[in-house]
Amino acid sequence: MRLLLALSAAALMALASPAQAIEKIPPEAKAVEIITQFLNAARIEDEGKRLQAVLPLLHKSMKSADGKDLPPNVKRYSYKKACDGAKFYQVPAKIFEVHKGNTVTVGFKETAEKGRTDKYFVEKKAGIAGRPAPLHVFFPADGGAPTLINIGSL
């Protein structure tokens, strides 16, 4: 009986708050350029040079406190996955579609910044199986340069 009541309540809540539709927008040139730069940087063989090329493209919340490195968890997981997978994607970046994000605050304390995060779905090279991967591009509310905020999907 409790299960039935819980399921009924969940069904009513789902009906009361319809899911938001995804708004698809055209890609912005600045975002495509930063994604292309990232794909090129992630393919650099020398680990030190690769990191130095990638750091300016990432949002400050993804960097160490001094901005000269990545925190161990970022470096070990999303950065490593992105660098390993970059070879499967077209350069210059070819964007399949863009999902417009909402205005949010990313980061915490000194790295907190308000802006919009859009999902840019990047196409793979011809002959490589799989769906386009989303990279999240952050556009600061103050009009500053976009940066990447989530790279681990490549």
C-alpha cells in the first residue's frame, strides 16, 4: 500500500511540473574556437606542454588554487579521459548541436562566477563509431571570454 501511495505521489508530481524543453541554439564562433583549441592541446604528446596549453582554456574552478595545475581528481579523471579521447574527434571541431543552458553560478568562493553553461556536442571523426560528446562551455555574465567547465565526456 505504501509503495502504491509513493508511486501515485511521484506520478502526480511529474504531471504537476512538466520537464523543460531543451532549447537548441546555433554554435557561437568563440565556443567552437575554444573547443578546437582544446582538442589540439589535448593531443600534445609532452605532458607538461599539454597541460600548459589546456589550462588557459579551462574555467578557474577546474584549476588548482594558484591556477598553474589541475587538482588531482580533475587530472586523474576528466582531464585524462578527455586527453585519451581527443584523438577520436574532428579538428577543427565540428558541432552536431548546442543545448542552451540556464544562468547559473559555477565554482565556489573565490572561483564562483555567474554565467551560462551551454552543451556543445562535438562530432567524432568519420569512421569512428559513437555519438557526439558534450563539452560544457561557460559564458561569463560579465561578457568575458568563454571557458570549458566540463571536459570528461570525450
